[in-house]
Amino acid sequence: MDNTQRAFVYGFLSTVFSDKLSKESIADIKNNPNFLDLIGENARRFFDENDIDVLDEELNIDFTSAFLVNSHPVESSVTDAKHQISTGLENPVMNFYIENGFEINLNNTNLLTPDHIAIELGFMQNLVLSADLKLQKDFMRKHILKWMIPFFVGAKNLVETPFYKDFLDFATEFLLSDYEGLNV
């Protein structure tokens, strides 16, 4: 997979975890059967068998329940024994950003912590586009792989729609494969 394709997947992962999917995004996914095939057979069938209004309602409920109410897709919450979210300079991800000369602007987003899954995946997308393999490996090893795979496994028990079940499997396989590809 080339860097453009990798960056696209990281961008897609980031978007899906940012907020519930918009009707426009649902329509885009529904109209791209090849992409749905990559996510999973059950996801494709779910999109094929339902109209956009049904998909919007079911995906919105599932996203809200799984990723807002019953779990927090935030690294510090997952890795902290007390499940507390750390913000500011005590946040290890923020330190990684600063140490490597990056600034994260949270002013234009409703995501309020630098270690939210969508921000970390978006940051990884930027690292892929920069082609800095050392930083990509470091960030994946120190942050992404440290918590996202266990989070995906746990979240799979919370989601109900075939899309999110397949999506979490797809995300797991992609991250593991991508990291392996960086280390060949």
C-alpha cells in the first residue's frame, strides 16, 4: 500500500471516530461497494439492505452508545488505571507532539483532548504524508498500538451494528499490518 492509500485510510479512521457519520458520509460509503468490501462482508450487507435514513439512525445510536456513553476513545482514559483523561502538558501524547515540533490546535474541533483517537489517527495521517518513517514507527509503538487495539477489542462488545463490528476488525487489521509494513 502506498503512502497516499495509507493516508486515506488513516483519514477515514479518524473521521469515523470523530463524530457520528453524516448522511452525506453514509451515502458516500453506501455508493462505494468496493470500499465496503474492504471493511467487511457484514458491513456491506448492512449498507445494501438499508436506506440512508435507517443507516443514519442505527449508526448514530450505535456510535453514541459505544463511543460517547459507554467508553471513551481517549488514550489517557484507556491507559490510566483510574480511567481519567489527562489534558495539557501532563498528557504523554501532547509531549510527543511538542518534542517533535508539532502543534495541535483543538480550537476548531469538539474533541477536547490531544489523545482522542480521532486526533491521534489524524496525526498519523500527517506523519504518513510527511514520509518520516522513524516518527511513524515511534508514534505507533508509543501510542497507537499501545491502546487502540485493546480499545477496539473491548469496543466490539459494545457496538451492535454490523458496520461498526466490521469496522473495528478492519481498523485492528489495518493498524497491525501497517506497523508490520513499517518494520520490513
